[in-house]
Amino acid sequence: MFLEDIRRYREENLSRIDLTPVFPVWGTNTASLAREMLQVGFRAILTCVDPKKLDGKFAGRQFDSSLLEDLPPTVDPCGENGEFHTFVYDGPIFRKSIPVEIGQSVLRDGFQFADVLLKR
């Protein structure tokens, strides 16, 4: 949302196949965007955490208002500096929610990963 090098990388690569990217939330305040995503009903789980930037115990947590309150001030609320990655499983653009459950959490290649499993 504000990393110029990532934007430039995407623009350059997509131009090779004659696609022009659109960045609708470019420059948006990430704290406001995170709260708005929750307000409209998106639901997500932190699947990968960089323990150099955020405690690995956050892997597997729901992306919710409690998580946002628990984030240290050095961590971007949307993980824009690579602090974490999420899996979105429900929201207003979904026809129906994807039923998931959290599996094991493992440290691999310097990152803490939480398995997200399809609930049966």
C-alpha cells in the first residue's frame, strides 16, 4: 500500500503482458484500513509471522480488533513491512465462508507458520 519498490516491480512485470495494475488502496492509512476491513466483515487468520518483527505466537491468531490492540507500535496493522501474512476466509465478497481450523504451528526457514486446514 505504500512500498514503492513493490509497486514498481508489479508494474514492470505486468507491463510485459500488457496489463496495467490498479492500486485502489495505495497510500491508505493502514490502521484505518485494518479497522474498516473488520467493520465490513472480512475475517482472516495470520498464517505466517516474521519472528524478527513480531512474536511468533501471533501465527494462527484471528485478524480481529483484539489482535490489532495487541500489535506492538512498530508493527504495521496490515503487515505491510512483511511482519505477517494472512489467509482471508470470509467477507462481503465471498459467496460463503470457507470453513477452516488452525493446525500446527512450526518454525521453518526463519518464519513461524500456522497451518490453516479445511474444516470437515
